[in-house]
Amino acid sequence: MYNRVPRKGTDSISTFPLFFKILAAAAIIFLLFSSLYKMDYLTASDMRTGEILRSWKIRDGEFFTVKYTHSVQLTPVWETYEIQSGDIVLKETIFQSFGAGLPSTSPYDFEITEQGFRLYNIDMKITDLVYRVGAVRANHILIIREKEYPFLDFAEPTEGIKFKTQKMSLMNYLAKEGFR
């Protein structure tokens, strides 16, 4: 009577709609890509434990600045760095007055600007860029792409913070930083 082809099992019944199959495939591809794709990041870690406190995506040739108030002179200081092939290189520093820990002479190019004394063309590779988070006056601020990140937002007063560059997978970055 009927010329029916017998079917075996549930192969003929779709219990998983096409939309969810596409979504699952896209999620698997994203997870694979984000775990394999490595990007450069500037990380701030606890100097004692090595725990990464915060990280920022950064590219080769990009600059960042650390601004703080000098503890003795109580004047602002800007130190500008460039990322060069994964290294942190001090490019210039600007300060308003001479005093303890601030240069009075220098082998580097020097000029007086509206902001103060500027030493530039320093080009010094910094192997250990460490700052001690100011507890009272220093008010350390990291500036990347004109956005400010106060040290006290990710570190405790008097804590030693070590900055370095490292390659990290996109998945690892998202797990640590979320979507800030």
C-alpha cells in the first residue's frame, strides 16, 4: 500500500533547530579564535606576588604616560613611555621644579615649556618599571589614549606596581578584564 522508506532512530527528527546549530558553531569558532589569537597588553602587577592587577591593550609604537605629584616638591611630574617591540622605553619627562629625585643637569635634550622643564629624546629601555602607589599626595595616574586610570582604582596605597608588556590571548584578557 504505502511505499514508505523505513527510518532508523531519531535521525529524521531535528530536535535542535538550525538557529541554535549556527549559534553553537559561531560560539565554538569565537572561543577557538580568542584562545589562539595573542595580542600585546600593558600589565600592572603586584611587585611581590606577580598577580596581574589590571591590563590594557596596547600596540607597538603606542605611548602611555604616568602622571603623579612629586612627594617633596609637591609639583606634577609626567613620564612618557613608548612601546617598542614589546619593550617599555622612556621617551620624556616633564617636571616643574628641581628638587630631590629630579634632575638638575641632563645629557638629554632639554627645554622649558609652559608645563615646566622637559627632558626628551631619552630613549632609555626600562627593564623594571616599578612605581610605589602613593598613599597621600602622589595620586599616580596612568594615561593611555587620553584616558586616565588612577593607580588607586586597581592597587592599594604603598603597594609596589610593576608594569610590563606581555602577549595574552583575547580569551585570557576578557576573563581578567571583562568588558570594562
